[in-house]
Amino acid sequence: MDKTTDIYDKINGCAIMRNISQGEADSYYSYLSKGCKLCQEGAKMVLFVTGICGKNCFYCPLSNERKADVTFANERLVSSDYDIIEEARQMGALGTGITGGEPLLKPEKVLRYIKLLKSEFGKEHHIHLYTALPLDKNILEKLALAGLDEIRFHPPVDIWNNKMENYSDSIKKAMDAGMEVGMEIPAIEGANKVSTIANELGCFLNMNELEFADTNSEAMKLRGYELRDEISNAVAGSYAIGMEILQTTGKGHLCTSRYKDAVQLRRRLLRIAERTAREFDEVTEDGTLVYGVITCNGEVNSTERVADLLSLLGVPEELFQINKEEIHIAAWILEEIKMEIVADVKEMCIIEKYPFPGGMVVEKIPL
Ligand code: SF4
């Protein structure tokens, strides 16, 4: 029996005794912060403040596109405050997770965004922040005053064995400033040292199942990490380590690789899809949108001629929309009338895509 199954069974067998609850997608917890609860609902906007970071963790999953001084609200590139507010509105965000890179390399920006979100959505809009830096009283008090609700410290792995005083000190000061405080680290060998400190300080510890990404796979392989199986990006053994440490962590949470995709991301996409779907878009259970696309042949007025034909065929005007040289239309209608609209048309297809502008196309079925 492999170690993962062994521990999984033990936890299932004595969940009440150890006060550990099973979440979705094999995640487990003895404590969930408010930030985690909202994240589980898919109700947190991810505000990526900057991709710059001086830490160089070998497991850093940031894509090359993000390793720059760029700001994103979810997948939307931010060029003004308006983009942040618009994205939060679009998904009906109940809170925001501020991340990076190292967001506190841009402290003024972070403070401004916290104030902006709180003034726009009220103090109940819950904001948590990740940082890999130890922080002094001055910045912690400024963050708390701006409205930050929760802070999670990510001490780099090379100091877990001994030099954690700066982080312990920051955690105490963050608690004194009135914020909910935790640590967030990957579930790998040595994480038990961080758990001990979390227990001593009374803060929560989130462990993430370690994952391979395009940009970290070389460094991970060099250290001997391997994929758990062929269908996920999870690292073999990380889950078992996390489960073991969870049993001795007072306020702990193990978030699995599958959980992030299967639950968090899907719920966030669903929130966006349900709010942005046009009359004729079909929202799938994965939070993607399905609709038909008619690409006109580009001749003068070809789009208008096809649109007129659709009206003649009795397609209600709310069930199609002209989009430059394309006409977007309910997929089921396009399936029905495709043989009747071949003139002026270059291509017809059914598209399934992520529910935001420029969102990834998951599937394209030519008709
Ligand atoms: S602290 Fe975070 S962003 Fe910075 S290198 Fe480490 S994992 Fe990457």
C-alpha cells in the first residue's frame, strides 16, 4: 500500500478524534481561515500585484509571462484601477486575495488597492495578502489600517530549519495589529518545522500539495521530485507529507492540487460565466461558455447580409450578435440552420471558451 493511501485511510478512520475534517477533492483541514472559505466558494478575486520577487524558490510556479512587473486581476491585465473594480464586479467577488511575485515590493500599490476595494465594496469585502517577506510594525499597521483582514507569511524553505525568528516576530506583530495571521508553504520535507512554529504562535498553517509547472519542472527534477501519476501535475509524496503534518498542526489545512482546479477555479469561472453570459451563451458545469460562430467571407456587407438572413429565418434578435466579421449565435440554432446560410459564409463552428475577453478556447467544433 502506498503512503498516501495509508494515511488517507487512517485519517478517515479517526477524523473525529483528531478533529480533522475532509474537504472536497481530498483536501483536509482542522481550521479554515475566512480567506480560505471564500476561496472555496470561488468568490475571491485574485489580484496579482507584481511578478517581481527576490526569493527564487525552486518550486516557484510563476509563468514567464507573469515574471515581470505586471498586474492582473484574475486573468485581466490591469492598466488602471477601473480594471480591478470591473473584474471584481464581473465575478461578483466577495473578497480579494493579493498575491504575486512579492506584492510588498510595491507597498504603496498594495495599500492603494486595499483602500480602493474597501471603499468600492465595503469593509465586508474580505482581503487577504501573501508575502514572503518578514515585515516590521510600521508596514503591518499601515496594512491593517488600510483594511487588510488576513495575512499569510511564506517563509522560504532554506530558513525553515533555523532562521525563522524574523517571521515569528512578524506574525506576532501582525496579530497585535488585529489581522488574522497564518503561514502558507508547500507540503514538502521540513514543513513540520513550520508547523511547530505555527502551533507555538497560534497562527494557522496552510500547506499546498506541491505541483510541477512549466517553469519549475527542471529545478524540481534536479532535486529528485517526480510526478505522482500521469494525469496530474502533483508531486509524488507531497500529499502524504502534508497529511502527516496536518495531524500535529493545531490550525492546519492541506489544499490539494486537484482541489485548486476541480473546485476553486471551476467555481470562480462559474461565477464569472453566470454573470457575463449573453442571452444565447450556454454556461457549462465547468464554467465555460458555449456558442456558435459564423465567420463571414469578408466581402462588402457580407455580415449584414447574413444577419438579415438570420432574421428572415426567424432567429430572434437577442439570440445572435454581430461581432466584427463574425456573428455569434446560440449553438443549438446554428446546428439547425447551418445548411440554409452558406452564402457569404467562410466558416461555421461551435466554440467552448473561458468566460472572459480573450479567454482560452477549450474546444472548437467545425460545422
Ligand atoms: S516567494 Fe513566491 S513568487 Fe517569490 S519565488 Fe518564491 S514562490 Fe515564487
